[in-house]
Amino acid sequence: MNRSTSFSALGTSMVAHVILLGGLTFIHFELNDKLPDIVLETVFDDERQQEEFTKPLETDTEIAETQNFIAGGAVSTAVGGSGAPAVAQQKVETSESLQEVEFDVQASVRDVVGENMLGDDLGMGEVNGEVGAMVEGYGAALSRMTQELIRMMRSEKVMAVWLFDESNSMKDDQAEIAQKFHKIYEELGIQSRKDASLKDREEVLLTSICSFGKSVRELTKKSTTDVNEIRAAIDKIPVDESGDENMYGAILEVIKEFGAKARSQKRRLVIIVVSDESPSDAGDTNLNDYGQIEQAIQACEKAKAPVYCMGREAIFGYPFARIQWKDPVYQLNHWVWINRGPETAYPEALQWDGLHARHDSSPSGFGPYSQVRLCKETGGVYFMLPGEEENIVGKPAAIEARKFQALAMKEYEPLLLSRRDYEEQRARSEFRTGVWEVIKNLNPHWDNKLNMRTWHFSVEAEDFQKEGGQEFEKASYAMGQLNKAIALMDKIRPLRAKEDSQRWRAAYDLINSQCLAYRVRLFQYLLTLDDHASSGRKPKDPKHNRWDIHYNGKHMVPSDEQFDRIKKGFKIKESKSEYLALLDSEMQKADEAFDAVAKEHAGTPWAGRAMWDKSRRYGFRFDSTFWDPRYAEVGKRIKVPKF
């Protein structure tokens, strides 16, 4: 009885905050531009719903007897994008084999050249590289890399430097590449014997293997053509325990170390990066740090060194993904944050799921911004590997099953400007600035008060009272922030029709629908806390030692006691039925907004995310569970690697 009375007073205080803050919707406000840097914390929690993704290892090691050439600088509609032309115009007369031809050719990933043309020089005139090439695995990526090397080798000798990420998560990838590396040299050998411009030249291609983490290591004593030596070097790649992947610093070191050597030997320097994460020095998570992208681009342009990347798909509008790691001591599952995006210079989606920082790994359909920009500007290619990774958690099944439509995605390509230019362009638009303000002010990585607890509540009533009270305060604060966000979205709504970017219109539409839905969910979250505290429930299973909150597909109807507190304390004129009708109206409005996103932006990540968010519905329930106390040993007896 005392517990119920105690929490009822707390519930009354909560309702006062909610209704008072609701009035802020109509108050003009200013947003603060001075935000702190992201503090990234590794989170280990007992995942409640775990989906498994498996993909058989590609075992095809067949050597290609012919080469289908794809000219560099082609634009793939499925991955990446730019505000500038992806292929520089080249005068046809620069290619001797095409002197008599007077038509322009726009190459794509579907354009191929037959074996009968292997002896013709296709030229080396591209300035902008290819922003995305979808490949089915490392075997396909290596074969495509062979084509790129052959294209360059027909006009000059090449020095290729491979840069492998030393992160723990890359060990399986490195083993697969080492197994298949012979393909690239055997295919090169076959084509060199057939190609009149190559067969009489010695050591037209030299290779060096390097790795990077916090610093750079050279793993081959000198540039070589020996495949066995190359394999042995890949096998020696260490794991950098620092967790840093300073890719751009590594590229600057490679230019410094190998640039002069390549020039002295009259070779073209080519850099090939293999990494499954966004670089630590990319500046993806810090508004005050542009990273080293532009320095690396300038150095590569000066050295005339194209950069090719083999990497993964970026997370939709979010810098982070989570991977599953099982500790070797207790065999407990842990979920650890890694950098994997976003696909744009800065996030163009909410970093919040309405209760806490996003835990999903929704695919974006594009590669990470910084790596794709690097490849494009230096004349290389970003090879986007398949997204079926067994240790990545949080890929919504509804989104994963949806294959983004290439033609639809063409309208939503990221703008691959430098971050400084991107900021300046965004600042010139009141509409885009407004959307960005909402993203900033609802970012739980910068405002911890937006992170509410949804798991590991105590089963002890007194402790739950304390924990519940803390979450009430945070939820009330979050409600106020949402009211401000919705007010700003309403203010800039008339500007949407004038916005010429389909991508920014999609960002507005999705964020607006999410804010409407999250406001209803927050109220439901508060009711669920109040109801659970008042009920005095105990776990049915005596082994259970925690309460977790789950979505249950149904919204909670306030009890007569709860509604009487609201009505009496704040002079609500509506009856209970009228008030519940108003709540139903708000939910319907949010659902209609989600449906509009799915229709307007069909075949894109925005539509997939909208349908997934809608499917979670609005209500919650408390379920008891067992939390293994050995998780408390994390950081003590259990050492978690940095990925």
C-alpha cells in the first residue's frame, strides 16, 4: 500500500511535467549550436531478441581466362553519389585506338569489353572515381581489381600497396583474401600473355602489403611479385589492441614512403584499402573535427595515386553498428559498438529511437561517406561487400528483406562534398538547417538525459521506486525536447515543397513521423512505469532477478485512478473517453505519417525504416528475466577487445 501511494505521488509529479511541457509546443525557442563532442561508450547488455544472419563462405576460386573491362569512373546507381559528375570528360583523340570515333560513351557497371579488344588502350583520363561497385564477395572484388590494374598497366608500370585494417573483426576477412589472392596474379598473368602491350614487359606490377591500426606497419620487406610472400605477409597482420583505425593517417604515410619510390621507378602508385569499419580519423563522430580526409585526398591527387577500398555498407544515417562478441571465460554474449557510417558527411537521420540511442543496424544502401569520397576524388572505386555479417546485430528483418530499388535510390544519393562545403551548403537553406537542428537536439550521444532505461530494473520494490523516479524525470525532459522538435518541424513544413533534394525531403518526412510517434510512446512508457510500480508485481520465476520493458503491440489505457489524478491536478475538461479519443487521434496521425513516408519514398531505406518503426507500435509491458551476475566481471576478469 505504501509503495503504491509513494509512486502515485511520483506519477502526479510526472503528469504535471508532461502537461506543462506540452505547452512548450507553442513557445518560440532558440537552439544552441555549441554542443559537446560525442562520448562513445562501449555497451554490454543482455540482448533480448537476437537474430542470426548466416552466409556460406564463397569458395569459388576459379581463375578468369578472359577480362571484361569496366572503365574507371562509372557511377553505380546502387551505391554512393555526388553533386558533381562522377566521370571527367576525356577527349576521344587521346586514345590512338579510337581516333576515328566521334561519339561519347558513358560507362556503367554493365558495360563490358570483349576479349577481342584486350589489345586496345582504353585510356587513363578519369578524374573522378567510381562511388560504388556492388560485389558478391572478396573473390568478385579481387577480379574487378584485376581489371583495374590491367587497365593501368597497359600504359605504365604499377606499384600496388595494400593496406589492411588491423582490427579484431577483420581476421576472417584477411584469411579469405589470402586464400584468394592468387586469383589476381594468375588472372594478371593470363592477360599479360595475351596482351601485346604487356607480354614483353618485366615486372609490370609490384606489390607491397601494409597494415594499419593506430600506426602503420610494412609487412613485406620490399615490393614483390611473389604470391607466396604476399600470402605470408597477410598471415602476419597483427591485431591492434588500441581499437583505432587511422586509415587516413596510414594513407599519408604510404604516400610519403612509396610515392618517391614509385616515381623513381616510373610506376603508378595504387593504394588498396581493406577495412570493415569507418576510420577513427574520419571525424564521423565529432562536429569539431573534420578528420584527415581532405589531407589524404590532396596527397593522393598530388601523387596521382588512386585509392580503392573494399568495405561494408554504411548504417543508415548513423555512425555506429553493434557486433556480437562472446567472451572466452564465461561464454557470455556482449554487444560492442563499432564505427560503420554514416553515408553522409553528417547524419541526416535521428540518432534516437524515442527512448535511447539507436541499437539498430539498418542498411543505408551506400558506402561510408569518407571512404566513398576518398575513392571518388582520387579516381578509385569503392567495392561494397555483401551485408550478411554473422556478428552484426540489430538489422531489422523487415528492412533486411527489402531490396532497395536502384532507380529509386538514384534520387537519394549522398552529396559527397567536403565537410566544410557541405556545412556551408546546408547553412544556406532554412529547411535543411531546421532538420539538422532537430537531429542535433535529439541526439542521445550528446544529451544523456535522452537515454531512458528499458532493461535491468530491480525486482526489489524500493530499488524500483528509485529507478522509476529517475526515468520519469528523463522521460518528462525528453517529452519537452520532442515538443520543441515538433514545433520546429511544423515551422519549416511550408519550405519542404521548395526543397530540391529528394534526400532532404525524405529526411524531413521520416523525422517528422518519428517525432509524432515517439511522443505517444513516451507517454505510454510513463504509464507503464506507473502501472508496474502500483501493481507490486513479483517475478513468477524465482530465478529471475530483473525486469525488462518490451514493446507489446498494444497501448495502455490509463486506469480510472491514473486519469483522476490527471483531471483533478490539471483541470482537464475532457472526460476519460474524450481524452482517450484524443490519444487515439495522435496515434493515427503518426501511423498516417509513417504510411506517407513508405509511399512517397518506396524502395528506399526511409520507407523501410518507417515501416519498421510503425510495426513496433506504442505500448509496453514489463517482463521478468534472469541477468547473469557474471556480466559484472566485464572490465575486471573479462577483457573485452576493441574492435
